[in-house]
Amino acid sequence: MGIPKSRYSRITEKHPREICLLRSFPCAWGKCSFCDYIEDNGRDEAAMAELNRQVLGQVTGELGTLEVINSGSCFELPERTLEDILRIVKDKRISGLFFESHWMYRSQVAGMRRRMGVPIVFKIGVETFDYDFRQKRLNKHADFREPQEVAEYFDSPCLMVGIQGQTKEMIAHDIDCLKRYFRLGTVNVYNNNTTAVRRDEKLVQWFMEEYEWLLADPAVEVLYEITDFGVG
């Protein structure tokens, strides 16, 4: 099995790091209304672990930080892959990691931090801090009410903007929560996919004008295209 070029990249602007897109078991929730990112999951643990080992084999450690992403949570990666990540952290002298997790795994976050032995920036797909929109429209299965609840476990929320039904007020509140309670964050501009959730072009245009300053904010990464990190 060859290594897709789109599974490894380097981010050289904000928070320079190497980034690997790995394969994992299916997302334990897998019912978000906007997500069709499930084809990269699998159940053949040996095949996934072997592919992941090849992808991780490209990590040099030169940037000192590694981000691992998959179509789900880091807790759904094969055990052998987690062991490989731990080995690379030691062998390549990685001093920091970026992982992502769903809210349902919040009680396991502390254990993963201890296991890896280096600081981890834990991302979480919040999408929005508006409870009703998150739970009813996006079907996110993340029942927190306040951003402070998220900040107890996670370091960096991933927000989504430009969805039909979303409002300027929602987005303004989300950005305020990000800046007020978290040291880092990601804002994903929504792109249409195979789901019924549609992009609001006028809202996207407003956001890109109103929040242009985020492009220069060292704490926030704005992804206009889903492949802006160089993988996917």
C-alpha cells in the first residue's frame, strides 16, 4: 500500500508543525448532520496500523511538534498506532503534540496527556457554542452548555462558520468565547459536501470581511478550504 501524498504535510505559518492524517476505527458517534468524512475509517486494524506506520515514518522532528488527525477522535486510532506515535515522540525528540477528540471522550483526555509524556494541544470540534444549533441542527452529541465546561478538558476549539441557519450573532458569540476562554482555536469556513447541510455564501462573505483580523491572529487558524492544512 503506497503512501498518499495528502497524508503528510508541514504547517509553517502559525504554530509550525508536521501533520499526519491517519486511519482509525469508525467514529463512535458518526451522526453529525454536516459530516460525510467517514470513508477514511476502517475495521482492518492491521492494515490501518501498517499504513499509519508508513505515514508516521515521514516525520522528521525538525519542527519539534507533531499533529495527528483522523476521521474521528485520537482514541479511535489502533493501539499499535498510538505506540508508534509514542515511539516517534521519543526517537524524534518531539516536544509537543496536537490531538483531536470528541466531547464524549473528555474523561480520557488526561490519561492520554500522561501517556504521551509531552504537552498536548487537545482540539475539539465544538462547531458552535450555541447549544440548540449544535445539538439540534448539527446533531453534534456534545451536551455542554458553557464554554468553560469545554475549557476544563480541551485547549483549542474548532468552530464552523457559514452554515445556513447560522446567524451573525451566533458567530460573534463563538469568536468571543474562543478568544475569552481558550489560548488557541481553529475556524473552519463551511464547504458544501454530500450532506443536506448547505453553505450560506452571504454569511461567509460577511465573516471574511468582519473577522479579517483573525487571519493575522497568531492564536487562531482560519481554514477556508478543508485541505488548507495540506492533508485530506
